[in-house]
Amino acid sequence: MTIQYHDHVLDAAALDQLFREARTYNGWLKKDVSDEQIEAIWELMKMAPTSANMQPVRIVWVKSAEAKAKLAALASEGNKAKIEAAPVTAIIGYDIDFHEELPWLFPHTDARSWFEGDEKGREQAAFRNGSLQGAYLILAARALGLDCGPMSGFDNAGVDKAFFADEPRHRSNFICSVGYGDPASIFGRSPRPDFGKFNTVI
Ligand SMILES: Cc1cc2nc3c(=O)[nH]c(=O)nc-3n(C[C@H](O)[C@H](O)[C@H](O)COP(=O)(O)O)c2cc1C
């Protein structure tokens, strides 16, 4: 019998958990996120697609009080407490020299040569695919029963200097707190556009 995998729609509870009921959290319950949970997020998100399997995301999981204070100091006023109170905040960065890893990540062909000498193209590809991977991180965390609080209000250059000092080819994209969200910390849901507003089928 041929199994029609594409007919396997997730049940309503799963869709609620991933999308419909999931919210962006600003405050956090005092409940730890273990290193095993962080690794479990990676084990899921790494399976989602990137161009030529380039996997340009580079993540620093900021967990210690000292590291959180360092990150919070580089965040906008409104975001400082959201970092300090969270069990962990991921710095979602990307590697503009991701192509050096392509010989093993995409062994079917010489994809490294497509990017060699084209730093502008690499930067664009790394940002595009690294952003996708940041979104996959959010959905993987939600799938594992965790909540997220993504933020772009911080000093990117400062974060690069403070957290990617040993990796000068890595750039921060956005940051994302992960934990168990405090329901009291969310705003009313902002409107979402109907299909016809921003979609066209031709
Ligand atoms: C990339 C990104 C950057 C964001 N930056 C900030 C931020 O700096 N500070 C903040 O309070 N919220 C930030 N947000 C949160 C958004 O405002 C929030 O996810 C959006 O309004 C949807 O909220 P909801 O998931 O509760 O519906 C950011 C979200 C994303 C995805």
C-alpha cells in the first residue's frame, strides 16, 4: 500500500500549539530550560530546508546570569528585562563564510565553488537562509512545548563584538528568548490579514 504522507494533516491541537494559540511572550515563568531541551530544538530545526543545505545559522544560547547581563546591556530599554528574566535567549547569527562547510553539508556537487569569491552573494544567502532557520527555531521550540520571544531591538555590531569575537565572519540577525511564557505578559493579539489582503493566486 502506498502511504500518502502529504495527506497527513496535523490535528487541531498541534496547529493551535504551533500557530493559532502560540503567542510572543514578554515575561517568563521561573522554570528552567535544560541543555537537553536546547539540543532537542536544534535536532528538529536542522532538518528544515536551507538552500543547498547551507545551514548558515550560528547560535549562541545565552543562559548564565553573566552572559544574560552582557546581552541585556546591548539591548533596547524595553528588551532588557525580557532577556534577564528568560531562562535562555538565543543569539541567532549567520556565517558569511558558510560555503567552507558545503563540501560535507552538500556532498552531491561542488557547491562551495558557487560562492567562492562572491561575498555579497554569500551575505545575502546567509541572511536569507539564517532567517529561515531562526523561524524554524521558533516553530521547533513551540513543537516541544516551549514559548518564544523574538527581538530585533539590540545593538547588532555590539553583540557581534561581545559574542562573536572569536568568529569575525559571524553576524547577529535577531535574538529569541525561549522558555515557559508568563500568560500575564502578552498583549492583545494584533490583527492578522485575511488571505485576499496580501495573497494572489494566478
Ligand atoms: C524578528 C522579530 C523581531 C522582533 N523584535 C521585537 C523587539 O525588539 N521587542 C519586542 O518587544 N518585540 C519584538 N518582536 C515581537 C513582535 O512584535 C511579535 O512577535 C508580533 O507582534 C506577534 O505577536 P504574537 O505572536 O503575540 O501575535 C519581534 C518579533 C520578531 C519576529
